[in-house]
Amino acid sequence: MSGHSKWHNIQKTKGAADAKRSAAFTKIAREIIVAVKEGGSGDPNNNSRLATVIAKAKAVNMPNDNIKRTIDKALGAGNTDNYEAVTYEGYGPGGVAVIVEALTDNRQRTAPEVRHAFDKCNGNLGAQGCVSWSFDKKGVIVIDNEDGELDEDTVMMDALEAGAADFEADGAALEITTDPDAFNDVVKALEAKGYAFVNADIEMVPQNYITLTGEGDVKNMQKLIDMLEDSDDVQNVWHNWEND
């Protein structure tokens, strides 16, 4: 079955080192706070957005204590965190489409920071909607099968029975895609069967990919991703660079 098969090059933070993982925990904590406040509940069974973020947190091995502590903080009467979701779109070197998702308490800080990254790396920030039309929002679940212990056909059948839209075996990774509305149900069903994930998130998946051939473009594109991901306000960086 066909799939986009590019989960590993969309977000460099997947399977990151300890330093990156710590930064990921901080960003996920911010997502949890927003999910609890907007959903009005600290119970993932009654807050679908929170359930989605918790799945993402577990996939990067965020401790349960951290998750619970962050939910409790968000529910606390004295919590004054007030983050706003902002999306930026633009082009990187060679016309690579880039979507930047941020959670910020100060747009006046975040927007110039994002613009600077694009300018510094031979890209340009565009208008809202300039590249998002070429991406599809999908639930993406990845199971590590590097040791080959899992039977691909069994995983595929379990995923499809759980309501997944698609499945693809991509080397050591088994990738499951879902409709965004079905994501939480598929995650629950697969967890109940004992599967663990290295990625579980709702992503912006490119409809096509661009390969960069110039050494300068490759360096600038990697630098752009690094600069954006190093920003405290940036949650996700989606792009259609084929950088295998």
C-alpha cells in the first residue's frame, strides 16, 4: 500500500539525542498546556487534542510524571501561561516549501525570528497559504522494526482493523497513516495490542518532494531547519525537502 514514506526527514527531532529530547519535552509541555486550556479538561478521554499531544509525548519517551505534572499545572488556578498558535509559510533554498507552526506569547518576538531564519538561509517568508495547499494533514504513526521482530502483514492488518487509512513498510520503520479524526482511536487500538511508537503525531505531509543538488542549497536548507527548530516558540517544521 502506498504512503508518503518520508516521516524521518520531515522533522529532524524524531529519535533525537538527549539534548534535543529535552527541548522536545519543553515544547510538548507547551502543547499540553494549550490543549488543556482550549479543551477545558485534563482528561484525554474527554479532550481529543490532549489525547493527540499525549500520544506524541509518549512517542518521544516523555515520562508520565512530566505529562501529569504539566496537566496539573495547566489546570492550576494560578497558571498564567497564554500561548497563541501561529503558522508561517515560505520557501527555503531551491523552492523547498516550508511550514512553521509556533506557539507564542509574543508575536512581535516570534515573527521577526522566523523571518530572520528564512532571510539568513536564502529563503523567503511568504503569505499565509502560499505553500500549505501542497500538504495534506494526516495522522502519522511510526513503529520501529529495526530488529525485524514484527511481522509486517500482522502490523498492517492490526492497523487497518483499527481504522488506519494506509500502511507502508519503509526499511526499519513501519509507517501508519490515518485521517486526523481517526488518529486517537487508531493510537488507542494499537497501544492496546502492545505496540510502541517512535512517532505519533498529526503532521503536514507533502504531496510531492524536492531534491536539492547544490551543496550550498543543501547546507542552507539544513541551517534553516536548525535555526527554526532551535527557536523556543517553534513547535513543528514541515517541509518537502527529500534529504535521504
